[in-house]
Amino acid sequence: MSYECAKCHSSMEEGFLLEKGHYNDLSSEVWVSGSPDEKSFLGRMTIKGKVTYNVRTFRCTNCGYLESYAR
């Protein structure tokens, strides 16, 4: 499937946005349902019981516009 830039109508290339976690742990972005304000009993952010999707990001080869999808 090919994507077209919404800004300049050039072609888009697939990639991903890199997250650096604790100790520079590398991972790709994930979309999570609900509010980030919901905390576990230890006061940490939790995703237990929430719907998650990996995020795919496309970059325009002409103008650099980024567009992300969570499927």
C-alpha cells in the first residue's frame, strides 16, 4: 500500500518513531487507550487491561511531513 502526503502530494516512506526508555532502552511507539493519569497502586503509569496498538509513521520524501497510524 502506498501513501500520499496530505501537504504536497508526494510519496511517503514508512518508518517509526523511536522511544528511549530507562537506560536508553529502545522501542517503537505504542498507542494506549484511556488516560495517562491512571496509575497503579505504586503510583506508576499502568497499561494493564488497556488496548494497545503499535504506531506506524510515514514521512514525506519531499517536505518531511510525518503522519502516524495505529492499526
